[in-house]
Amino acid sequence: MAMITEKDLVVIGVGMAGNTTANKCAAAGWSVAVIDELPYGGTCALRGCDPKKMLRRGAEIIDAARLMRSKGIDENGLAINWSDLMAHKRTFTDIMPGRIESGLQKKGVETVHGAARFVNEHTIELEGGDRLQAGKFLIATGAKPRPVSEPGGEHLVDNAAFLELETLPKRILFVGGGYISFEFAHIAAHAGSNVVIIDRNERQLSHFDPDLVEKLVARTRQIGVDISDQTELTSIKKTDDGFIVLANKNGEPKKWTVDLVVHGAGRIPAIDQMNLDAANIVHGKSGVTVSEYLQSTTNPNIYAAGDAAATLGAPLTPVAVFEGKVAASNMIKGNKTVPDYRGVPSAVFTIPELVRVGMLESEAEDTGRNFRVAHTDTSGWYSNMRVGETCAAAKILIDRETDQIIGAHMIGPEYAELVNFFGLAIRLGLGARDLKQMVSAYPSVGSDLGSLL
């Protein structure tokens, strides 16, 4: 006979947003249950940010040695051992689900595994027929790869499958010109694969500064990656020799024979499996429709956070975390808190990394603000010359009237750390003069900050 369990809160999805909300509500004395059909940890910890960057470490070492060729370093056959690198990655990913689950249980949270679907506004049904009822629900199911309708689309592997490859194929093609394609392409190319990226757009990584993207594209081609823009996928066919990928580039047919085809063509909220209509939860292409308080606009029992919610926030781990905090606060104390999306940096962890925070030039121009752009080629600066990197530049947007930083865009080694200072400046309303007063350890990349302004 099916069981019905009642809770104050049920969290669907145990990634960064869900884990944050569950822990905070449990600490406030609420009875909480969490459920996920995948191992606890979400995309970032298990299938994205963290394992990706562990694999990137191997690529960093290969690239660093090549940059220092004839500058005192003899590569001497230096190469990535893929299986060993993957084993290193698993020292992190293998322990995370259990660590997260035990942490939740210590807080008194009931942990459930399996799929869930709504049957009414207050109830979800689990696999096997058991049901959970709650006063509040948080939907935090994250995102999944965008469906590909072209023939053979089922042969695409996603980011999760790439991060579990026991051996790295020699010929890899990525579909799409976003984060996943560029980051994984840099890893694979440095590990010895022949890599192709096809993208239907004229410009890749459209959320980043176009001048700096141009530099990254050139650097990516320099390491041997073939980037084919304005190229539409038409079909993927499995053969005895791998896969034949057919595409159309400006009306001309293109063909590649590869061993692996990877999905890098965008992601969508993973919400279609939950029967949201049964709970009167309005939703769309961007996720669950929520108010500024992250509460469903049609069912007050429902909140949503992270990639599953249609908010103003970017699909980034730090955004999911603070949206989880906001949702918890509003459930516990009433709707009083709204997310603050100012100063959230974003990074493409290629080699070197491409980063941004705040407004692009085009966005700043649309506001009509009077601003200046401090555009600097930093390739010859000591911090980059020291490591042999020639692809490095920065564009800092500064309001002429207030002196405040309104945007920062950079490409170069360790700039993913440097951008955090600009994010803090935007969040706190600091100006260029404020940042110039900072005294940094020298020589360090951070000590370049003042000279960028």
C-alpha cells in the first residue's frame, strides 16, 4: 500500500540551489525531504564545473610547457594520460554524492532517490506510488541539453558522458559554439585529439565581449581546433568507422568523419518530467515562472531556483546558491528578499580563460550612460610574459560621472581570479579610484589591477 508522508518542505533536485535551501530550512526547524533521480550534487559538482576544471588541469600543464618551449623548458614527451587524469577527477566526484547526502541527513533532512511528479498543488508522487505532501516545494532540477531534432541527434553525447570517457577518442566534433564546446575542446586538443567545433552562428560565445572572443577563437585555432562558424548541422550517421557528420556552411555542404560527437548546443530547464500543470505551476522555455521573490506566480506553495527558474540570473553555480538562500529566507520569513544579481562574474575556462562581469559595451551604450573604456593589450605585461602567454587583454567600462565600474572583460592567465575584484566593485558600487588604492602582493596578477583602469 502506498505511503503518504507530510513535510514542511520538499525540495526536488539536489544540486547547489536545492542543497542550500534544504539545509537552511532544516536549520530553522522545518521538516524537510529532498529527492533527486540522479546522484546528489547536481551538474556543477558531478557533471560540469568541478570535474571539468580537474581535467583542465592536465591541459594547463601541457599548454604551460609549450608556452615555455625555448624559454628554459624542454617538454621531453610530456603528455596527458587520460585514464589517470580521469581517475584523478573521480577522487572528487565519487565522494560528493555520499558527502552531500550525509550532510543533509545530519541536519535531519530525509533523503529520497528517484523521479517525482506532481499529482496536485500539494503532493508529488514517487516511483513506486508513495507520495510526499508539503506546505512548500522548491523546484531546483537544473538544466539538461537542448533537444536536437536533426537526423541522428540521438548519437550526440552530453557533458556528463564526456566527463566519464574511459579513453579519449582521436577525432571529436562539438556541435555549438558555447561554454561546453570551447572548454572541452581545449581539454581534448591538449590531450592529443583532433577537434572540430561547428556553430550555426557567425560569432561564438555571444555573451562575452566580441573583441576578446575573437582573440580566444584565434588562440583556439592555434592549438589545432578547427572552428567552422555559420555551419548548420544537418545529420549524424553511425558507421563502422565512427560517425559521419553532415552540415551546411553558407549553402555549401560540409562533411566530417569522427569518433565522437558532443552536444554543446545549449541547455534548457529540466522541468518537463514533473507534470507541473497538475499543480497549477505556470512555466515556459526559461523555466518555472516566478515572481521577484522566486515564488510561482500561480501556485504560492511553489518556489523555484537555479536553472529551473525563469529569473534574471545567469545559469551559474553562484547564482543557484544565492537563489537557494533567497528562496529559503522567503519561505521562512515571508516574501521580503529578492536576489541581487549585480557583480556576478562568468568565466569560460579555456586556456587562457575568458571572463566578464557587468555590462558589455553594447549594453552600456543602450542605457545612454556616459562611460569610458580602458582597453588594454596585456600580452606584453610582465605577468603574462613570465608564463609565455601572448593572448591577453582587458576592457574595463567606467562611468565618467560616478567613476563606478560598470563592466569588466578580460582574457588571460589567472584572470578568472582577477575578475572577482571587479565583481566586488560592481556589487559595492566602488569606483576606479577606490580600486587603485588597493595594495597587492607583488609580483602577482592582482597587482596589475590598478594599471587596467
